[in-house]
Amino acid sequence: MSDTVCITGGGPAGMMLGYLLARAGIDVTVLEKHADFFRDFRGDTIHPSTLEVMDELGLLDGLLAIEHSELREIGIRIGDESLPVAQLDRVPGRCKFVALMPQWDFLNFLGAQARRFPSFHLMMESEAIDLLRDGSRVNGVRVKTPQGKKEIRADLVVACDGRHSTLRECAKLSVLDIGAPIDVLWMRLSKYASDPPESLGNVVPGGILVAIDRRAYYQCAFVIRKGGIGDVQTRGIEALRQDVARAAPFLSDRVAEIATWDDVKLLTVKIDRLQQWHVPGLLCIGDSAHAMSPVGGVGINLAIQDAVAAANILVPPLRRGGVTDTDLQAVQRRREFPMRATQWLQVQIQNRVLNKVLQTREPIRVPAALRFLSRFAAMRRIAARIVGVGFRPEHVRIP
């Protein structure tokens, strides 16, 4: 089997790049190792920068017809005080909000749209397990499928297989581990009509909980110290319920829904990045190139921006018949600054705020910077632009 481009991983980066390449008439196959896109406790925030891309592609109205919530102001509750920190009313683009939508709905929608193009091929239950090479150049992948192993030859392989990327390991690409002092426990709790509207971020001494509104329930992220899952489990499930209720008192009447440890999923937080995103014939983007912290919920949107930039840069040489190392280097050069700037900001928040909160049992004083944000709408709009749009938003340039 042979294709112009083979993309490994059907997450946001892989599906968006597959759509954009097929839209441009490039023959592309996307490999997804699971049988469907249904994985709970994934990033569900679709930020204005991604919504703008969907608008440029003529897909926005169809996407927003899917059930979702809209977050127009981001706030945080510290102790008994609620503070607005980001106001999205003036971000550029058509959508002045963050759409909260299960990631599987977004990926299913994008896949359905991509299938309209005859050059798009999606292979489910197909996992890339090794690279194929012609001398020093990657020219395909070895794939495990329910029917057995097969080989797919391609002019270009794009690794979108996540923070534990098999292909970047096969290529022996050097990873810089920046580190993170936190992990996250995901769980779901019911949502009631009487719940406070500013329920997203909740901070108390020793506890941080983020409640993402999924309309019928909250997808809750409870922050713990790095490697602390053993201590949490030793204390027992009832102690975890009490910690959740203390962090977000409005949830105290339903924490019994965390019945067993099967209701709790661990996300091991990583921040890392490749020194070089490519070798001849292979490019890494999204989490395969740079694992992001869940701080700000921006990982999915950076992955989408990587895909848009990659398509803008690579479609012309693909149409001419071949991608060079210079072309692949151009993708990294385009996307490295926004990735580094975002990671730097996440590290500052993790180390200077989240880690300190987890280690203290004393009443928390609102940081001066946060107090400043809450008082001035102009500053909240700057914060919203950083979170909602990012440091270098990408736009579709391919006819």
C-alpha cells in the first residue's frame, strides 16, 4: 500500500492535518489505533483560534450545531472570593467564547467532513509500530491491524501519536523533559441547575479543582502533587471525596458519585519538547513534538495550529512531488516560538502558583497579578487573547 502522506494518530492534530491535506487534493491516510474516538477525560476545550480555523474552512456552523457549552468569561474562586481573570468579548474572530465539547464529538465531526474528499482514508484499529526506511530516509510505517501486520509506504510520515509517541522513539529524536510538579485526577460529577455560574476554577489551601461544564455533568480535574497518586489511594476514596468537597463546596452533595477508584482516572502531567521535530521523511507535530500541561486547556488548540501551519507549508512541495528537510524545518521554525512561549507560561503557573497551593495549609492570599487582572477589563482581555488565541494563531492559506 502506498500514499503521499501517512499520518499516525487520529487526535486533533492528525485529523485536522488529514482533512486539510485531503481538501488540497493530497492522497493521505490517517491511522488510529482505537476502534472509535470515544475516550473520556480528554481535552474538551475548543478555543477561539480553533473555531476561527473551522470558520475559514466553512465548518463552523456545522460544528456548533453539536451540543456544547460556551465559556465567555474565565474565573477562579480562591477561598470564598470569586475573581474574573479572562474576558473573551474582544478576542479576534467570529467566536468570542471557548466551546466546551467532548473531544470525540469534535473528532467524529472532522472525520465525517474529511470523508467527503476521495483522497482521504481513515484506518481505525490500525497502530503504527515501526518506521520503514530507504537508507537514511523514512518512507513509510509498519502497522498492526486486526487482520495482521502490513506496511504502508509514503512520501511523508507525520507522527501525531501523542506524548508517548512510538514513532519519535523509533526515530531516536531527542526529548527535553522540562518537568511538572503536578498530576491530575479526572472524575465526573453531576451538574445541577442551582450550581454557581463561576464554577470552573476552585482553589483552597492544599486543593485545586477545575470543573469543566459538559451540560449534564462536570468533568472534574483535581490537581495533586507529582507522583502523589499512591498517597491519595492510601488515604482512601472517602478522603478524596472530602478533598473534592473542600475544594469546591458546591459539589459536596454529590461526591458520593465517586464510588470506587474505577471512577478516577490519572493523568500524568508532562511538559516536554523535541529538540528537532523531524528526520528525512518524518515530521512530528502536536503532543508528539511537545507535550503540554493541562494548564489553560490549550494543548488541543496548539496541536490544531501545528496542523494548519504544516498544511500551509507542506502542500506546495507535496504538489510538486516531494518534501525536503528544509520544508520540515520550516514547520518547526514556524511553530517553535508559540510552543516555547506557552510552555514557559505553563511552567511559571505550575511552579509559582499551583505547587505552592498544594503545599500550604495556610489561608491563601490572592496574588497581586491576579488581583490586578480582576480589577481591569483591559487586562482580562489580554489574558483572554493569550489563552483563547495564543501567541501565533494560524490561518488556512491553502486554496
